[in-house]
Amino acid sequence: MSKNNEVLATVGDRKITQYDLDMVMKNLDPRTAAQFNGEEGKKHLLQELVNQELLYLDAIDNQLDKDPAYIEEVENMKDAILKKHAVNKLMNEISVSGEEVERFYNENKALFFGQESVRASHILVDNEIEAKRIYNEINEGMSFEEAAKKYSNCPSKSNGGDLGYFTRGRMVPEFENAAFGLEIGKVSSPVKSQFGYHLIKVTDKKPAEQKSFDESKNQIANMLLANKQQEVFYKKLEELKDKYEVKVNI
């Protein structure tokens, strides 16, 4: 017997399996599901399933399955499920070939460019006076990396202040504007941000570059598939309007 078919509890003639428990967990909000990850949590969830089965058996004994309101609700649910199934079946029949993806890339290369980036180091201190003093020490010969290790409040001090490469939108505006405006190798005068005062040194710049086909193909495939699905969906609706009479009264 597979683990999925392992019977965790029986209620009358009804069985609750590991699969049933797994499906409930899968459909829970991740934050809620986290509460049931341990053994005690799973036992609690299993008890909830037992409670539901008890209510189900009681409903059958009292013939609630023959209640007209219940039957109407089931029919409404069947309609909704069938509509969803019809849309899913239509969408699942649509695909995008590798040739289509490659052709779109070759015909639209201008759409696929990476962002400009810079590599920068910084020294972060609490006040402008201290920042200016360190700036003067660097101008007098202390290396930027040595000054970062000695004075900076940022954890990047252990790497000489190096923050690596970043694109626009990754840093606070004051820092970003200064970094992208600096020449390579130059050190900025103190730059104020919400974190304190920065001295910034740009060590490299990369211009916006053409993305390769491999970097772009998933994005293109998803876009082409969405476009195809939309086109097929609305074409299908137009065909159905010709087949079935539609009257709108508002």
C-alpha cells in the first residue's frame, strides 16, 4: 500500500487517508498550513476531518441529501465546475513552439535589454562632520577600503565597503543618484540618506546590454502563450454566439 493510501482514521464505513490530509494541507493558506506541520498539528487537522465525516454521516441518516435546497446548490456547483473545466480544456490545448519563441526574439531584440548597473563601495557614518573628516583622510592618501574597514557602520565594511553590482531602483534615491552620477574610481562628497551619511566610490559600470535568447525565452514563451490563449478564448466566444442565441435585457 502506498503512503497516500494509508488509512489514518475510519468513521463508520468511511476512510480518511494520508492523501485526504495532504490535500487539505495543500489547499490551506501557507501561513495557516504552517500551524499544522508538527505531529500535534496534524492530529488536530485529522480530528477536523473526523468531525466533518461525522456530520456527513448524520446528514445522510437524516436524508439531507434529498433536501431541494441542497440539490439546487449541487446543480449550481456542477455548472460552475463544468464552465471552469471547459475553459481549462480549451487553454490546455494551446501551446507555443520553440520556433515561435526564437522567431519573436530575433524580430524584437530591441525589447530585450538588461538594465544599466554599477558596482559601488560605501562608508556609512552617523553625521556629516565625521563623513567629511574621513573624506579628507582618503584625499590625503588613506585607501577607501581601509577607511571603510576602520570607520563604516555598515556590515559591508568587512569587504572594504563593497556592495556589489546593483541596478536602478535597488538603493534609496539619494544613494542611487550619487552612485550612477559618479565616474569610476571617484569618491563622492558626503551623501545624506535615511541611514546616515555615505561616502561612495564607484568601482565599475555596466551599460544596458542586449539580453541573450536563453535569458529571454521564458518571458517570451509566457507572453506568446497568454496572447494565444486570449485570442483563442475570444474567437471561441464569437463562434458560440453564432451557435447560441444571446439576449441581454439590461
